[in-house]
Amino acid sequence: MKKYLIVALGNIGAEYENTRHNIGFKIADEIAKSKDVSFDMKRLAFYSSYKFKGKIVHIIKPTTYMNLSGKAIKYWMNELKIPVENTLTLVDDLALPYGKVRLKPSGSDAGHNGLKSIAELLGSKKYPRLKFGIGDNFSKGRQVDYVLGEWTAEEQEALASYIQEAIKAIEDFIQVGMERAMNFNN
């Protein structure tokens, strides 16, 4: 049975729970809820799994904090024997408008410390990712406050439907691969 690893980026702790930077965790939580599975604390991550269309999907929410995400991903890829092309990293992206979802087979870290950690530990920038747009509605010099800030009431209203779009893109990736999933969703 083919295996996949969904890697949700975020920071652990109540103070980060509803921040833009934790959209990966939010998407993973919604997947788990829809599949009626829960996360268990395991080595370097909260872990869950489920079956989907004849495949086994593993989900992790690293407990290493964003800047050390690569450590958890590398461990779980090795532990589960999942090749990099069967992983999908869920990450926030300032360069995309709020709610826009984009699948990419590789790319730069664009200053994102979580992606930087992954590239360093995998030794490559070639790993699949789903970028979730959080927009760039912040004043000069306020990027960190914006990223670690909570969703506005207006953003919160639309968030559930945008998360469903992200889940559809993830399921497409698992079912038909990156190339076709990009055609369907980008």
C-alpha cells in the first residue's frame, strides 16, 4: 500500500494556536477531524494516520517549533520509509493573497525558517509543498507581528472554506500526483 506523509508546519503552544503561522496545524486538525482520527504525542511530533483511497496517509505536526521542523520531517520520513516525493509540507506564505492555495514540487525557502530547516536537513529544496496564502497586510518592519498575529474577524469568517480548498488540493496530490494536482488547483 502506497504511503504519504503530510507535514503540517506550525508552533506548539496555546499562544500560537490561532496565528497565521500555524495554518499548517489548522489544516491538519481539520483533516483529522474529517477522518475521525486524533493526534498522539510521538517522537518529535504529534502523529496521526488514516486510509484514503487505498493509501495510508500519515500526518505530523512537529513539536520542534517552526525553526527546527526539518528535524521532525527527516525523522518521520526515515521511520516510515516514505520517499520525499510522497511528502507534502503545509506552510503559510506571505507572497500569496489570503486564502490562495498553491502546490509546488520544490522551491526556495523565501525567508521562511521552517522551509529553510527542511531544506538543510533534507539536503535539497526539492520537496513538495502546499503554500497557503496569508497575505501581506502589514506595515514595514511588522512582518513578524503579522505572521505571529491572530486572524482578523474578517479572515476568520472565510478561513473554514479556504481550509477545505487546501484539503481538496492535498487529496488531489495523494490521488493523482503533484503535476495533475497542480493543474487542478493552482
